[in-house]
Amino acid sequence: MDSTALEHLENLAGRLNDFVPVLNPNSLDDIRGYADGIRDLLDEDDSLDDLLKLHVKQVIAHLNWCIDNYGAVGEFDLQEAVERLLAATVRATAQSSRKERWIATAWNEVVWPFGVHMIAAIPATALAQLALGH
């Protein structure tokens, strides 16, 4: 790669640092904790189909694998794994006869704090750009 192309990539990387939240080691532990909370809910909910429980637990296992191998897989695979867990949580909530418990615990104690934590990690300049539609 020639030096001009490398300089352009370095400039782009510098600009992206203003828009992409960077995970620290504590963030990875927080994500694992959120997944553990969802697993606990699965274990408590006898109204859910066993295959759905198995599926969500496999999603959690994959997320934990992405956390354990974060240095190799990076943000994109981790983000996809988190999104899969959120989608699986929606599905479990919808199929549970204990929706109030899922909403009270999964959404209020797990999903909402996770979302707030991730939003707090986004730099103010990125939020301003999003608010302005840029």
C-alpha cells in the first residue's frame, strides 16, 4: 500500500473515532451481565417452549464467545450478537405467559440499562450529527 492511501486511511480512522463508541473491558463485562440476566429469566419461565429457551441460550453462548474472543472478532460480530440477543428477547417476551415479568426484568433491568449505557458511550459530536441528520 502506498503512503498516500495509508495516510487517507489513518485520517478516516481518526474521524471515525468521533462517531464510533469504543468498548472498554468493563463494557464487555456489562454485556455478559445483561446476557446472564436474560438466561436467568429463561430458567425461571416455565411457560416458554423448550426449543425457544434452547435457541435463546445458544444466542447467549454465541454472544459470550464473541466477548471471550473480542480481540479476534471485533465490534461488528459483537454488535450482531447483541442484536440477535435483543431480537431473541423480544421473541421470548412475546411468547411468554409471564410478559409482565419479562417486561419488568428483561426490559427495565437488562435491555433499557444496556441501551442507556451504549448511548452514553457515543461521543457528543456523534449525537449532534445524528440529531442534525448528518
